[in-house]
Amino acid sequence: MCAKNQELRDAVNGKLTDMVNLAQAQAEARRKDDRERAIELDKQLDLAYGEKERAVGAWKEHTVEHAC
């Protein structure tokens, strides 16, 4: 595996970690019945999902182009 592949994989893992953290924060906000915070975190999760998808797409494209 080349350095770029590892970099892209790390980016995907970072985005997944961000999503986990946001989901945990949203669950906590819902447990505390903090509707405004839960709604804001839901918006952030939507954005994070898009970022994760773009990161996965970049990684997949690299693996196809470079066969690594």
C-alpha cells in the first residue's frame, strides 16, 4: 500500500470517528431532552456523512487508479 492510500484511509477513519462522536453527543442531548442541541447535532451529522462519503470516494478512486 502506498503512502497516499494510507493517507486516504486515515482520512476515512477520521471522518468515521467524527461521526461517532457527533452521534454520541446527539444521543446525550436527546437523553437530556435538549432538543435544540440534538437538532444542531443532527445537521452536523448530515454534513459529516457527506464528508465521509467524499473521503470514501477519494480512497476508492485512488485504489482503482493505482491498484493499491
